[in-house]
Amino acid sequence: MTEMTMNNALELGLDEMNDIFGGAFRKPRAKKGFRIYQITATDTLIRIANKFGIRSYKEILKWNPKIHNPRLIRTGDYLYIKK
């Protein structure tokens, strides 16, 4: 990426990111029995599981089938976490 392109990418707002990534960063609808959690920069699925007292990150994968690679979660995206 050139310096100019890289600088422009860093200045994208949430709306522009949603346009590029097909709405990936839009907050999903509420789902009965689940809370919605927004991923932060330091999160991993294991850390999120520990934060909410979930036995395994694989549970989070079951509730969020859009995750295809558990090592690639994006800051700003949302997850369903069972209450």
C-alpha cells in the first residue's frame, strides 16, 4: 500500500468501513438469550470466553457462524454471547 493510500485507509470512518466490508461493523439485531459484544483491539476468542465465564471459545464459534477462522476476528465487529 502506498503512503497516500495507507493514510486514507486510516482516516476511514465507520460508515466507509461498512461500505467496504459489506456492513460487517453494524451492530446486529438483539437475539433472545444473547448479549451483543463489540470486539476490542486486545481481544481474542479465548480472552472473550474467559471474560464471560464461557468454558471454551468453541461455544462462541457456535453462536457466531460468520466466523470462519477463529484467529481472524476484527476490532469493531460484534459477537453474540449467550447470557
